[in-house]
Amino acid sequence: MSFGYTLFTEQAPPQQLVSDAVAAEAVGFDFAVSSDHYSPWLDAQGHASYCWSVLGAVAHATQRMELMTYVTCPIIRYHPAVVAQKAATMQLLSGGRFTLGVGAGENLNEHIVAEGWPPVNVRHAMLDEALQIINRLFDGGYVNHHGEHFQVDSAKLWDLPEQRVPIGVAVSGSQSVRRFSGLVDHLIATEPKAELVSEWDAARKTGSTRQGRSRKIGQLPICYDTDRQAAIERAHQQMRWFAGGWKVNSELPSTTAFAAASQFARLEDVASSIPCGDDVDAVVEAIRPFADAGFTDVALVQIGGGHQREFFPFAQDRLLPALRSEYGGR
């Protein structure tokens, strides 16, 4: 497995995100993913910078680590032709280290352009059409498109990288696997469901023209602190919404709504779902469901913008060696 670090734009200012990425590379993380949000999930997180500017700076400040959006929504707040341009630019700036991760988005971020929040079946149709546009632009040449959801008039990527930008898509069930597996390279999921991986591989064998290894990329929040109770309280303050699941999280429109939806989450609920403290074995075991399900990559989220500096020595000296000993690695 490969192990990544999450640039969680909701919990730290952009300057710190760049320095944290440099530190993550220095201690040995294989890749870094960045959230792409207009708003934090909860007011307590307190940040939401523009991830594409951050990633451009990170590309310049790092040398080895792969970079990825986790995930960008190319259907409402961004037009897919603009997403293709941003991704191609990132691939050039990073020297071929970038992967475009996409998904159908959340109301929390997309409602800000006041175009409404369509039902999930419409969002999936929009994402399907958006991916077709992005792929055609990655192919090179001019693109004209007059579809149900998007119009494109004589668009062309003038700075197109020699190495095509890989695309990963966030999926949550059989319907999205069948719809998107033939349009992208990699699977993204926050839940370690073995059936997603098996259905994905089966669908790609019969319905995809994509070649090469298909990664399965997951994400796991953790809260490192030498004081376990302090870690539990911080995780509860900032990440108690995480247990709501994608179907709930994609529909809520504001930080107030997320606070209300998670108001009854208890400290013990958070402690049972998020590894808290400095127990390496707890993190190793939390990743086991991803490994057993066939995931190839897991990005860790260290909860708390002000608690990154102490996390990096822990990751270098104890956590990453333990993860690689248990699950292999680069």
C-alpha cells in the first residue's frame, strides 16, 4: 500500500498547508491529497482556502510526493472545461505528479453559485457528461459540446502535458461503479467496501478502454495526541460530522446544518470510529479493512490544524514504519 497525507483545507490556512505538505514529503509520505471546498464542515474548523492555488504552491515546494484533489466537483461551482485546464496546468507544474480526483459534490460547497442542488441521479448524469468533456480536452485539439447539462464552444488546452492526467472518481455503490469505471483510471472511496473494489475491477475488464493499474484510494481520519482524551475531544469538536455518511453529508447546505445533524454524536461515538491518541496499533488496525477490501492507497487526515507539527515526527519514527511493516509499501 501507499500512504498519503491530507491537506485538509478546512482546518488550516493556505500558508500552513504548503509548509505541512513539505513536512509530509520530508517524513516519507508517498502522496498528498487536498480537499476542494468553499466552506468548512463546521465553524470550529475555521478555514476554506482555494485548493488549486495551494496545490500549485505545493507542486513548486515539493519534489517527489504525488498530488491529488480529493475531490473536485466539476458540475456546478466549476465548469468541466475549466477543471480540465486546471488539472493540465497542475500536471505540468508538478512534473507529472498530479491526479485529478472528482466526485458529484456536496450541497455545502456547490450551492454558493445559486444554481440549485439537483437530486443525485441528475448529479451523476452531470458528472458523466463532465468527464466526457474533460477526457476529450485531455485528448487534445478543439472540443465543441452541446449536451443536456453543459455547453462547450471551441475549447482547447493550449498547455497540454505529455503525460496525460490520471483521473479518479469517488463512488459509493454499484450504480456509480458501473457508470464511471469506464471513464476514469482510479477508484476513490472513504468507506472500505470490498464489493466496490470487486465490482470496479469486473466493470473495467468489460467496459473500459483504460490501460494500466487502477488504484483504489481511501481516506482515514486520525487524531494524534499524547493525551488521548484531548485527542478525542478535538476529534469530536471538528470531525463528528464524518460519521453521517456520504448520502447525508452531500445534502446538507451549511455548517449550521452539519452542527445540527451531528449534535447528538457522543465523545465515545467519535472515539470508536476515529483512532485517537498515540497508539500506533490502533491506526494499523483501522487501515486493515481497507487492505482487506483491496485498497492500494490510504490518505490519513490528522485532525486539528494546530496539531500538525507534532504529528510529523510521530509519523516518521513510528507510524509509517509500522504501516509499511504490516501492509508493505514503496
